[in-house]
Amino acid sequence: RKEVEQDPGPFNVPEGATVAFNCTYSNSASQSFFWYRQDCRKEPKLLMSVYSSGNEDGRFTAQLNRASQYISLLIRDSKLSDSATYLCAVRRGSTLGRLYFGRGTQLTVWP
Amino acid sequence: SAVISQKPSRDICQRGTSLTIQCQVDSQVTMMFWYRQQPGQSLTLIATANQGSEATYESGFVIDKFPISRPNLTFSTLTVSNMSPEDSSIYLCSVSGESNGNTIYFGEGSWLTVV
């Protein structure tokens, strides 16, 4: 079983729509959780960390469910500029350790 | 966040040759990692570059194929040896350390095409 499984999409939504991505992780020892955004032919860039209590950054909301071992990302009022691939990532134990990445979910927002 | 520079940004190489990718960080970082992302795939960790000692390789990756150096806390190199078309990929340097909140950041990547 892969360390991180992610809904591959693709998701094609109109501007203004709300879209949600889910990601599950297999190792219960995972301690840190992140969402990265990757534009075509670019490096992944950190979108937001995911905290136990859930967190929000503008139109983006991330949630963590430790019991079910999944994390989610909600994007409200989608913009054309949100079109990208969204990667979830988890880290075990050490705060300096490597990340395990999901395959990514492709989002296209159309006008 | 740390500024990470990777060179070359892209290259086209002949099979059987080797290419060394450099990663330079503008501040000292504790951890440096090398990832590979093949077309349409997610990021796969090749190895953790350890300062002053041999890199720690993930399953499926070996030192003879991917020798790594890390002479200090701001610089690392990854060599892709005896390349084949299957090595065509983006190679990404990433760093993590207390100075950037233990978050992992990526360099811009090196796009490698083997013909």
C-alpha cells in the first residue's frame, strides 16, 4: 500500500465553484501534513500546512482527520489562477524528515 | 524561506553519459533531499544528502547510479550516471531546517531528457 493515496482527478470546474480534494495516508505515525501546489513544468510550492484543528487561508481550508487518516483541501470561489496540480504530503516523526507525496490532483478552472 | 538555486535548469543528454546537477542554498540548512518526478508521476525520494558523510538512499536507488555529494550545509550535487531514456525526469533539490520553520522547500528543478 502506498504511503499516500490521492484522488487523481482531473477536476474541471467553472470559476466560482467550490472544489474539495482528499488524500489518505497509511502510516499512523505521520505527524506533519502539507498541501503543495505544482504548476505545469514548475517545482512544487508550499500552499499550506495542515493542523489538527484545521486551518484556513483565504479561500483555502485544510482539514485533518487522524482517526480516518485523511487530509482534505477545500477551495472556495475558484479562480482561473487556481488551475494546477495539488499534491498532499505527509511526514513521519522527525520535524526535519523527508516528505511522502501523493500523486497529485489536477485542477482546471474554466471561465 | 530559503532561496534554492539549481543548475542546470534543463539539459538534453546522450544515453550512456553522466550529468551532475548542483544545488546551492542561500543559508545553512540541516537537511537536503533529492527527489525525482517522472512524467505524470509524483515525487519520489532518491536520497537524503548528509553533510560530510555518504548519502542515505531510498529503496531502488543506488550510489553507483546516483552519486551525491554534500560538502557543506549550503551545497549538494547529484550525478545521474550512465543515463538511459528512463532517466528522463525532473530532478528536484529540496531543503529543510529550523531557519525556515522545518518546512520543505524545493529548488526550481532540473529537467533532464535523455536521447
